[in-house]
Amino acid sequence: SQNKQTLSFQAEVAQLLHLVTHSLYSNKEIFLRELVSNASDACDKLRFEALSDNSLYEDAPKLEVRIAFDKQARTLTITDNGIGLSQQEAIENLGTIAKSGTREFMSRLSGDQKADAQLIGQFGVGFYSGFIVADRITVESRRAGLPTDQGVRWTSGGTGDFEVETITRPQRGTSVILHLKEDATEYLSTWKLKSIVGKYSDHISLPILMRKEEWKEGEDNKGGEMVLTDEWETVNQASALWTRSKKDISEDQYKAFYRQISHDHEDPLAWSHNRVEGSTEYTQLLYIPAHAPFDLWNREKAAGVKLYVKRVFIMDDAQALMPVYLRFVRGVIDSADLPLNVSRELLQESRDVRAIREGSTKRVLSMLEELAKLEKDESASEEDRAKYAKFYAEFGAVLKEGLGEDFGNRDRIAKLLRFASTQSDTPNVSLADYKARMKEGQEAIYYITADTLAAAKNSPQLEVFRKKGIEVLLMTDRVDEWALNYLHEFDGTPMQSVAKGAVDLGKLQDETEKKAAEEAAEAFKPVLAKLKEALKDRAEDVRVTSRLVDSPACLVVSDGGMSMQLARMLKQAGQ
Ligand code: ADP
Ligand code: MG
């Protein structure tokens, strides 16, 4: 037709398409998960926009997804009556604007098909997975609220370009029509499609419909076959998992739901499902993942809790519901009290939201405490006992941010921290462990910060501690320095950096050592004076020290001063 235009994929999209289709063919079936999840997202969006404009429902208020196929034409079609796409949106979202994660995604592809297939969902490049099984995809859509003659048809063979044209489309929403490749005809089967839906999309909270099949005898009773009828049936559970009672939900269902909302392929380490009653009523289903997402360090973006109000989806990544240092938590919070038209701004100010955040924070910390307890529980399985260390390796550094962010829970967070030490190369020493083996007369928890474990271990500042057999915690995370500023003591014992000020070993030093130190200080006075004079612009002070055993000299900073580690970091950052 006249209005047809051909456009090129944006360069990164084209590259991505190539990669997707060439690296994922052994994991074909995920395309259905991705397309159904898009259909479900589109319905969520409609529901949300319709809160302020009910007419968007037009004459079809019941939201649903339909999957149909045509053996003769070799097509598979996924249709939703969600928000739909305008022509402009089709151009942008399906071809010209690469998602922020695209480049990152491509750099992460490992060549291992299984792992790469998992990445696809995580990075939100799902639509293109259709090209794993299709050599042409046609999308027909009309955005809710637009007149019927302003529909759009988008079509592409998945290589360099795509075409768009205006069409008339009576029904609202989107149909994605996959023209299947010759080697993908296995998806033209009700049984096959049902089993994939069951595997990945069972908990999508709206109905997924397929045509019913019926046995038809052959002519003269010879043979026979399954034929499609005109009747549609729901093929998924279609109930929001979190609204069901705990006792009716199996472990596998909890895990499947986690995979669906997180796009993670690994099982979560733990979850917690509760209905909270009282002045603020809500249901929470929160999960601790087993590994970090690619954007864990993006404090702006990352937040993994979806907000629902009375089962109506309101928003993803509701940051106000969880403190930033718990941004790795995934899950759902469904409030009975918030207004349906709640905005992000309103969320920040709501008292109910504050109560939900506090309750959810406590819940997550309890989950972590449980995992930490399992670690020491000899009757627990090996797998369970390994969970806390696994969690800590992935998220420990993020958890530490909580020391500076959540004063109310600082003590609970401190108990959850683990460090390497002069007695353990693996970071598994808790502050409580440390305290339990402190030397008689030791009055502080000693620690040192450095860039690497090797640098920390070889620091001359540790010499006297080693000689006296005093354990020192070795801290090598970038956030340690900052986080430790907020932790002055643990359980009544002060935290003391061995690189700061005069190390006062107090009662650990015997009388003869003290005397020897005083005599040495006296004897070296003239030398110190000369050194001070020579270094006067570069050193604040020059002192005789008892912290060294083998090395002749070392640098320290004054007690209130910025540590050398932090100073180096700031210098690197150009400050
Ligand atoms: P994501 O779902 O992570 O945004 P996708 O590649 O799966 O990434 O989809 C890209 C975009 O295409 C979506 O964000 C959405 O704007 C649009 N889209 C895809 N499928 C549909 C659909 N069924 N209805 C409306 N919009 C859709
Ligand atoms: Mg998607």
C-alpha cells in the first residue's frame, strides 16, 4: 500500500538480532515465554492507564492472551488485548531504539548456549527471540484509545530492516504472527504449546487461552486425528500466586513464580510469603536470588519489587518499598490500602508505604539471619549450609551499604557481615566469631583496609599483631572504608583501624615492652626531630612505634584522618 515505509534496524538491534538467532537455537522454546510475558506486560499497562481513563477498555474489559496456530500456513500467533502499539511506538520499540542493556547483553554472551539463553530474558531483549523460530514476524496492533483505522502492521525477516504500514484493526491490542522456519514446525501442536506454557507461564495472572482439540474419526473408521474446535479453553493457572494460601503452594510453584518475575534461571536461595495485618495491610512474597543481576551496581535503576494494589499491577521496581541496600530482593508486594492511582511521588510520602518498607526490611533481614544460622547447623543439608556464603559472595558488598543507610537496623546488619582475616583467607569471619576468640585483655576489634587481600596481608602495619597472635580483619571491598565509618563498635567493642593513629595495644603490652618503647622514644628524640624537619611539608608527625617488628618504617594516618585507602580512591576519582 501507499503508506508502507521501510526502515533500518538501529545498528545495535541488528547485531543483537543476529546474535539471538544464531546463538540460541538449542533453546528455542523460550521465545514463547518472552512473547507471552510481553502480552501480559501489555495488559498490565492497559489496566494501569485505564485507572485514569476507563474508556480505554473499549468493549473488551476482560484481559487475556490467546495462542493459536495454523498448520497449513505454518504460523503461530500470540494475541493480547492489552495496551497495543501506535505506529510510532512500533517503530521505536521494535526496531530503532536499543535498550540500555543491549550493549551490556552482547558483551556478556559467553558462547555457552544455555547461559546465553538465560541472559536474554534478564536483559529485556525478549521480542527478538521470536526470530529463533521464525524467518518472518508480523506484528499487527492498535493502541487502546486510537481509532480503528490507526492500526499498524510491522513486519520483518529479522535481518537489516523492517516495514511498517497503517492498517485498520477493529480490536485493541497486539497480534504477533510468527512465520515458522521449516525446522520449527514442532510448535504447531497444542500439546507442545500447552507444555511450554505450563513450564514458563503458568502464573501469569491473566488467562492464556487456546483452542480446544477434539478427536475426529477418519472416513470409514480408518485412522483419525485431533482437530481444532472453535471453543477456547484456559491453559494456565491464571491466579496470582501470592493471593493463594501458603499451604496450597508447592516449593516448585514458588520457584516457578520466581523464575517468571525475575527471569532468573537459578532457584532462589530463600523466600518469604506473608499476609501482614494490622494498621497497614499487605501481602509480601519476597525472594533472595542466588546470583547478582548485571546491573546490581546501578543504584538508580535496580529495585526488584513489583507493587500491586488489590491484585492490580501498579509498577515494577517500586523503589520506595525497599531500601536501596536491599535492591537485590525480588518479589511482589500487594497492598490493600494504597489508592489504585498511586504515583511514584505519592509513594515516597505515604505512611502506609513507610510501614510496608519497614516491615519488608525486617522480613528480609530475618531471612538472611535464617540463612546464616543454617550455615552453622550441622543437621542441615550441605546445600543449605552453603547458602549464606553464596549469598554473601554475591551481595555482601551491597548489604554493607546498609550500615550507612539504615541506622535503625545497623546492629542486625553488622551481625550479618563476614570478613577475611589474618586467620582466614575466605571471608567467613563474623564480628561475633572475632569477638569470641579475642585475646585476653584485647579491647578492640582490629581491621585493615586495602585494595587486595595480598596487599592487606603483607602490610607492615600487621607485624606487631602477628607477633602477638592478635587476629586482624582484612577488608578489601571498595565500600568497606565508607561503611566502616558508620560502625564504631560492635556489641560494645570498638572497631579500630590498625592503620590509624598510635596503636594502643593497652593491656596486651607487658611492662618490659612498654618500658623499652618509652626508652626508645627518648633515645630517638634527636633523630625524630631531624626527620620531622626534613619531612616537614610531607608528614604531619614522625613517631617511634611499637607496631613494627621487621620493617624499619611505615606510614599511618592520624586518628580522625581519612585513610590512605580512601584517599587513593578519591584521587583516582579525580577529587
Ligand atoms: P521488554 O519486554 O523487556 O521491554 P521486549 O524486547 O520483550 O523487551 O519488548 C520490547 C518492547 O516492545 C516492549 O517494551 C514494548 O514496548 C513493545 N512490545 C512488545 N510486545 C508487545 C505487546 N504484545 N504489546 C505492546 N507492546 C509490546
Ligand atoms: Mg519482554
